[in-house]
Amino acid sequence: MILRNIHLKDSLNTLRVEAQNEQRLILSIAARVGPSLAYMDAWVVVVSDIELKTSVKIGWEDIALDFEVLCADTKFRGALTMTRSIPGFILNGTIQRLKSWRILRNYYKRNSA
């Protein structure tokens, strides 16, 4: 299909570029999160015989932590902050992109009929 509507064509191109940039950003973030997760995993030890599955909830009694040491460890706190904030950041970007696509779709429906 050839788009003759310049506004629609420009908007689609803008969304395409934004999506590509967001994808590159997410890959970059993922590369940074990996070492953070590994660092945190080195400090958090599961001490019970719980088989680690996604459906099993691990309680505080199952984990060995030294809170005083971890609270003083700026690298651990930074890793924790990063891993907690990334999902929200990615989700917000995805929600914004979906809103933009919906606005564009509605514009197309109104102007192509």
C-alpha cells in the first residue's frame, strides 16, 4: 500500500525510528543489568532446600543476608536500584509507544474512510 498522506507517512516514520532507538536502548540496558544481577546474586544466598522454581515463593527465613554489609555496599545498592527501576522504565516506554500507535491508527481510520 502506498501512503499518500504526508502526515501519516511522517508519523509512521517517526514511530519506526523511536521504536528502533528504544530497542537499542533496551539492549544496552540489558547488557548493564546482567553484571548487576550477578553481583547481587553473589551476596544473596538461599539457605534452605527449596527447589527454585518460578512458582515457589522464597521467604526471609530461606535467605542468608548481612544487611549491615549490604547497606554499606554502594555497589550492591546501585545494582539493586538499577534492577528495580529498569522494568518500570521499559514498561513506560512500551505504554507510550502503544498510545502513539493507537493515536496514529485512529487518525488513519478517520482520514482513510
